Amino acid sequence: MPTTKLTRPTVPFSEAAWITGLPSSIFTEESHYRLREWARKWCDDVLMPAAAKYEEAGIITDNDAYSQAAKDGVLLVFALGVRVPQKFADMAKAQGIELPAGIKPSEWNNIHDYIIWDEFNRCASSAAVMGLVGGLTYGAGPIIHFASEEQRQKWLPDIFAGKKRICLAITEPLAGSNVANLSTSAVKSDCGKYYIVNGNKKWITNGIYSDYFTTAVRTSGKAGDAHGISMLLIPRGEGVTTKHMKMMGGGGSGTTLVEFDDVKVPVENLIGKEGEGLRLVFYNFNHERMTIAFTALRYARVCLEDSIAHARRREVFGQKLIEQPVVRHKIGHMAREVEALQAWVESVVYSQLHLSTEQSNLLTGGTCGLLKAHAGIVLEHVCRDAVHLLGGMGLTKGGTGDRIERIWRELKALTVPGGSEDVLLDLGVRQQLKLVKPQGAKM
Ligand SMILES: Cc1cc2nc3c(=O)[nH]c(=O)nc-3n(C[C@H](O)[C@H](O)[C@H](O)COP(=O)(O)OP(=O)(O)OC[C@H]3O[C@@H](n4cnc5c(N)ncnc54)[C@H](O)[C@@H]3O)c2cc1C
């Protein structure tokens, strides 16, 4: 365990226990503490100013944060997620890019992934964080795990260097929770050199900013047939149109309607084999759900932090709000939900540290679904109370309630994508039922 000094934050519950220096069974490496400090500074220096600009405009207005993220290895680690295999680190190093905070590729794991998501989300801006890494995190996964070496060499260096942006295009107007229902068609041309792609993708994070679309397409069968789905990397070009969607949450990150109209895609852009597209999509679901739970957890903590700070300043009926037992009671309920969520997140992160992705998908898939659903529910409770505690300021853009007002608008963009709450509560139970012995079986 690295020696860390106990620190006293200015606001109670504003930090997870390990950050205040309390002993932890998970955050045991010096690199965890180094990355946390680095990511906090990066959030303060790059993301907070970016959030102010992008949230005001409702869209990303410049390339400043993205270029900085490329230089500082942020794009690299978000594209790779929970491990940094040496071959990908070498690919990035050839362009002068190393991991953040001087972490070695062999050291990086899902604990570092949690730390960087947690710290970056202190800015409470989906435009800044998801605008930067939403498409990349989910869109690069199939290339990292399933593309051929030739495809990786062709696409990844530019993605790590921020020269090309990527997103994941699965959902369609008639295929959301039920992915197998998708109908965007990819038909081989007579010459056999191309797929001709036609169809629409809806709510695609970062779509308007992207050069590459990691796209689930139908190469055979009808809507509903899970076996006829394949994965194609579609470059922006003739026949690809993107339109920014107006959203209650997630708009600033570039939520997009993507239209493919007779798009000619070289057959070399098929990722994996024809017909195994859904397997590739599902492979990354656990990680996607964990990152959404990390975001909801930090957002909930931000709500708690900003409401306690306000309650200690604001005087109503001749005393500070925090002196009212009813206010402390409300804060007590918020805090118990946030701390319990923190403990569950840390425990799943720890389990996954010791499992391969395949084992993790099998053994923690149901838990991840439940955790993601739970994190959204906690955030809704905590944010609701935070808005009340701030009174009018909780509804006001800018000033004391800035982050809380934003989180209130954004929180459904955490509970619907990545598996809607009802779908995941059901999935979580079904998955756990599969893992136990049939009832009545002998021990
Ligand atoms: C901000 C945002 C960003 C997104 N980013 C992306 C992206 O980058 N790429 C991408 O491909 N997609 C993206 N999506 C799409 C997202 O994955 C879908 O919205 C989601 O899967 C739900 O699909 P749907 O909207 O079609 O809802 P539907 O599938 O129509 O479901 C509507 C509701 O019905 C209920 N329901 C559905 N099925 C069941 C069931 N089996 N059991 C119980 N209840 C059920 C649930 O309450 C659900 O919320 C994004 C969406 C949003 C809002």
C-alpha cells in the first residue's frame, strides 16, 4: 500500500474514501494515486474550460481539447479501455504518444480506467467528456479486439493521434433495445469488391464529428434475425450524411442521425466474419456499462458536494441550511446512496481485475447490468434532492447550481443508452439465473 497522507476535503462526501487517504484494498498501487492527481489537473486545466465553452454552445466549437487529449495519451487509453497491450502502445509511441501520468503499458488496467473516468467526470459535462471520448471508447473496441493486424495498422494510428475520429453506430429508428431488429443493409456489389450500404442510424454519439463509423449492418436475413448481422468500418464519404439531433441530454456530445445512401464500402472493411456482428457488439457491453456507472457515480457525488457546500453557505430563516435537521437528513440519504454505490462499483472493478474479458462477460455480465441500472437510479434520487436543496439556484445555468442543473438535464442520457434501465434489471436477473445450478440439483 503506498503511503498517502490523510487529507481533509473542504466538503464532506466530496471524495471517495481512498482519495482522502483512507486505506483501500483496491487502490493499492502508487500509479493509482499518480494517475488520479494527473487526471484531476487535466480535468481542471482542459475539461473545465472546454465544458464552459461547449455547454454554452450546445456543441463542440473547437479542436483544442481533442488535440490535447491526443498529445497526452488520453485518446490512447480511452480507445483501449482496460488493458494496454504493448503492440498498441508501440503503435502510439511511434507517433510520440505515451500513456498519461507516465504509467507503463503493462501497469494499465481497469482500476486506472475507473480512475480516469471518475476524475474527468468532475466537470459534469457530457459535451466535454462524451464529446471527447464517447465515440472513441465504444467505436474503437471492435477494432482493438477483432480487426486483423492489417486493419489495425491502417486505422488505429490515426485514431490514437486524433487525426481521425470514430463512433459506434448500432441503433436504428426501429432497433434500439432489440439490436437484432436492425435493417441497415450491406449488399455485395456484382464485382465483389464492395458492400453497398443503405439505412439509418439514430442517436449516434459523436457522429457529427466522426470520420469512421463502426457500424452494425445486415448482410443476410430479415430484421429480427440475429445471425445476419455483420460489423463494417464505414469511412465518411459519398452517401454518408450526418445531422445533429436536438436532445434533452447528450446533445453537446454530438448525438447524431446518420444516413447511409448507396455507400460503397470496400469488403476489406469487414471486421471479424460475416454474421458475427452481434457477438462483437455484445463483447464490449460490460465495459460500456461500467463506464456509464462510473459517470453516474461521479455525477451523484458532484450533486452531493455542490449541495452540501451550498447548505453551509446559504442562510434561510436566520440560520444556515445545514443547521436544519431536515436538511441534514436529506443529505444523509443522499450520502448513503452515493457511498453504497461507490462500494459496489469498487467491488465489481476488483472482481474484473482478476478476470479475462471472456470470464468477466460471463460471470459479471448480469451484475454489470444491475449496477448500471442502479447507478442511474441513485443519480436520479440524489440529483432530485440536490436541485431542491439549491432552490432556484438548482434550476439556474451558471453559478452555484451550474453542475447540478446540467446533471439534471443529462441524467436520462445515462439511464437510456447502454441498455435501458428496465431491460438491464431484467437481463441482470436472467444472467444470474443462468449461473446457478437448476433448482433441486444435488450439491
Ligand atoms: C444520448 C444518447 C446517446 C446514444 N449513443 C448511442 C451510440 O453512440 N450508438 C448507438 O448505437 N446507439 C446510441 N444510443 C441509442 C441507445 O442505445 C438506445 O436509445 C437504447 O438502446 C434504447 O433503445 P430505444 O431508444 O430504441 O428504446 P426502445 O428499445 O424502444 O425501448 C423503449 C423503452 O421500452 C422499455 N423496454 C424495451 N424493451 C424492454 C424489455 N425487454 N423489457 C422491459 N422493458 C423494455 C424500456 O423502458 C425502454 O427504455 C444513444 C441514445 C441516447 C439517448
